[in-house]
Amino acid sequence: MNIHSITIETNPDAVPAAESFYRDALGLGDRVGVRAATQPSTGFRGFAPSLIFVQPGDVDTAVERALASGAQVLKPVAKSLWGYGGSFLAPDGTAWQIASANKTATGPSTGEVERLVLLLGVDSVKASKRFYQEQGLTATKSFPVYVEFDSGVVKLALYKRLALAKQVGIDPAGSGAHRLAVIGDGAFTDPDGYAWFAADSTITTR
């Protein structure tokens, strides 16, 4: 069971700007799509994609491009126990985490993206882990508060919703649609309302 891409919903009049943001500012190509929202959403949407670069200099460059394209800082880029990174709110309202596992440069900045991780905020990490294992995903990292799966070009990870909001520096309050569609090898809706759609389907996000 693999994730091929994710689709983020935004207000209909903001679709072109959002497409430009993900294509040009973040360079995500066909890994992140955009479509017009069909349902209302307020505040934190419960998920936070995490863009991991090889070099810390690439983090700085990507954040600078994101801010120049209308993003807002949630957590300034800084060194931490786990590496180097920060977070921002994209113009469409999606919270993003951006980081490198390297605290200092180990080589020249190349813009190379090591991986894109889709962090889903869930009510129960244990229950959601079991659900996704039943869908055929294999956990590659598993802790009581965090689980990561082998899911292809976009890695799936689970976090407690409140912990995820705290990690990216956003108020956890929010209601309405997630405004996210996961495009993968199967179609289903998980226990927290995140919808998956087959790659060849016409999506309707929730």
C-alpha cells in the first residue's frame, strides 16, 4: 500500500496561487496537488506535511522561498535535539514542518529533498496504527506517541493530534473538513476521517 501524492484543498479563488506555491516555492512537483475546497474548515486541520532536506542550508533556502511566496512563520528555523528545522503556515492554511536531520552542513546545499512525510494527527496512535496495518502498511518506526510506515514516495506517520499541533506551533483548535486527500493504492476513510482515494479515481476530499 503506497501513497503516490497528496491533494490539498483551498478556497476556489486561491487554487492558482496554491499550485504555484507548492510547485515553485517548495518544488514538490507532482507529489502535492491542489483543488478547490468543497467543505468549510477552520483552524488547525489536523495534519502537517513534513519536508525533509539533506542539508540544513536547503531548509533555510526553502523557508525563505516559502515566506516570500506568502507563508507565515509558526516556528522559526533553529537547531534542536533532532536536527535543524522549523514550521510555517502555507497561504492555503496548511501547517508545514521543514527540517534536516543534519544540524550542520555535511556537504554543499543541493536542494535535494530526502523525503516527504505526511504527519496525521490522530486521537489514538495505537488504534490508527492497527487500522493502517490492516490496510497492508508496514510500520518502520513504532513508539507509543509516533508511528511511521513504509508507504512509497510519501511516508505516512501518525502523531497524537495535540502533540502534532504543539510540534508545529499552531493552536490545536479547529473544525470542519481536513481539506486533505491521500492518493494511494486503495480507497477508504480512516478512524479520524482522513480520506484515501485510488490513484485513478475522481477525488472528493473531506
